[in-house]
Amino acid sequence: MKVKTLESLAKDGELKGKRVFIRADLNVPRGPTGRISDDHRIRESLPAIKMALEGGAAVMVCSHLGRPKEGELTENDSLKGVADYLGKLLGKEVKFATNWVDGVDVEPGEVVVLENCRGNVGEKKNDEELSKKMAALCDIYVNDAFGTSHRAQATTEGMAKYAKVACAGPLLAKEIDALTAAVGGAEHPLVAVVGGSKVSTKLTILIHLAPLVDTLIVGGGIANTFLLAQGKKIGKSLAEPELVDECKKVMEVMKTKEGKLPFPLPVDVVVARHIGYDAGFRICDVDDIQDDEMILDVGPKTSMMLRGVMDGAKTIIWNGPLGVFEMDNFKEGTHDLARTIAKATKAGAFSIVGGGDTIAAAKAFDVADKVSYISTGGGAFLEFLEGKTLPAVAALEARFEK
């Protein structure tokens, strides 16, 4: 990725006295009372803010929060609480500005959080005039919001075109480096785990990854559709029969791979007649599923098989659970996978985890700090895995020499 970086500008002393606009991702989950329930994204945004402050800049921090209607922000859509929380983490006063498009009052050494950018009419449509107006607020534009880099919006792509200087913040640069290391520049053997409920939501990822990886593991409802393609009976399990032919194409690609079990489908599963904490369940081979049963997790023989497949892996990509891991009766397959990935990482593999459910599983099973990298991007992470160009990153690349 050839882009200017905030780090390089800081090292060259080019931040002193400058107005720096940081597009961060402060879109954090909150409880019913507005209390922040997970501050991971805020903490990941701190290095860029501190770098700009230490460089002597006047710092504006911009983000979206939720999905408000443009021009009609409610109290629940406001970033004021996030600004206060950021101030506590920084240990200094953080100002807050509403109606900021027409001008922002901020001096070198100060930080001001700008109200939810999605309240500005034209943000989501990447309005050219809005982009130019916001770009005029700063001397240096910084995109540090990987989680929104797949969206061509005014604060993510438009401002990068029109700002005097446009660069990547440390989080965005780190994300791209990690994903490149996991896909384009990966060490082999490369193992990808793609789970989830529907093949349709991950089909382009599977098609893109199949030629690149040495082993492709599928789980959840996705695996069910592949079992159908294999000719198995899956009872009343969630599946998409209309995509069986597409699944067969992926399987044909994986058949060309050398090495051990390039496409290991489940050999045993955990089944039940309904989903629930009270559901009675049993473990059976995939050839023994009854018509009124549904697959809700992989079985112990499958987990053992996957442990063997992971042994010796140099790169591991994990996106999606293997079963309904939120329930104790269907969590063991994903739990064992998490432990296996952590063990492979300790043995020297580079592992990257992305996607909301996957990160939740990594945290639930206490391996979040035992993998190499956790991506802050949901949709952006998936689109990178699909091989798509991320508009916000492309805009920064276009400004590399400008």
C-alpha cells in the first residue's frame, strides 16, 4: 500500500501548528442507558490522536455513530458521551462541537470531537460540495477508520480527494499491513476458516480465497450447504439448496490442492430438534442425521480433524463460528477451534481474526490476546477478503504523490 502516513509526517515535523482532521471509527456499542459497553475502537483510535498532539497539531476527531437519518440527529445519535470517555482515556479536556461543517475552533494542543458525521446531509452519498467544505477545515486529513474504508462517503473518500494533504493513520496502516500479510503476502501453508449462517453472504469470499489458500474450512450453515453438495442428508438444518452448484465449484478448486485435507467438511455433528438452552442434543456422524434434526455444531471427531489440519500452518484467517457458540450446548466446536488457532499462533503462525461474531467468540473463549491480530473492521475486513478495492484506501493511494 503506497500512501502517505501520519507517522511519516510526524517524524518529519510536519504536524506542528497544523489543523489535523482525523476520521476515526468511534462507533462503539452502548447499553440502554448510553453507557459504552466495549471501548475497543476508542482505544484503537488513541495512537493517531496522541501522535498528532505530540506533533503540535490542533486535532479534530470525526466519526459516525450508528445509523441516524441525515439532518435529523437525536440525543441517542450524539457522540458527546464518546467525547467525554475519550477525554478520560487521554487524561485531558476534549472539546465537543456541533454544526461543525462551517468551522471548528481548535488550537494546537487541543482535541475536539465533532458531532456524528452522518448527521450531515450528503455524507453517505459522498456529496462533492460537502467533501470540499469539510476538507477546507484542515491542513492534513487522516483516515484512521478501517471499519468504514469500504464505504465511499464524504468523510472517508471525498475528503481524501480534496484535502491539502491526505494520509493514513496508524490503525488504518496496521490493518492493511495485517490483511496483506494474511492474504496477498501470506506464508504457506495458509488456512482460512469461513463460518456463518449463509453461503450467500460469504460466497464471494469463498470464491476469492479458494485459489489462494492451502486449506479451506467452512462452518455453520455454510458447511450445511456444502454437505448438501456432497450428497448428504441434513434434516431440517439451515442451508441454501439453490447454491449447491456454486458450492460444487468451490469444492472443485479445492480438489486441485495438494497436502492434507484441503477441504475438510464435518464428519460428525451436534444435532437437536430446536435451538435453545433447553434443547436436548446428541452427537452423531453426518450420515446419521434424522429428518427432524438440525445441525448446530461440529462434533469431537471433526474438531480433532481440524486440529490436525491446523498443525504446521504458517498463516490462519478466521471469519465466522462453527456453530451456535453463544449457547453452552453448541459451543464446543468453536471453542476448540479458538484454542487450536491460539496454539498454532504460539507455535509461530500468523493469525488474523475479523468479523463481529468471530471477535465475540475469540473474547468469549479467552483467545483474543493469543492471536496475532484482531481486525477492527467488519464489512471492510470481509470486502478485503473478497478481493475488492476499498474506496477510502484507493483515495489515499491516489494522493501518494500529491
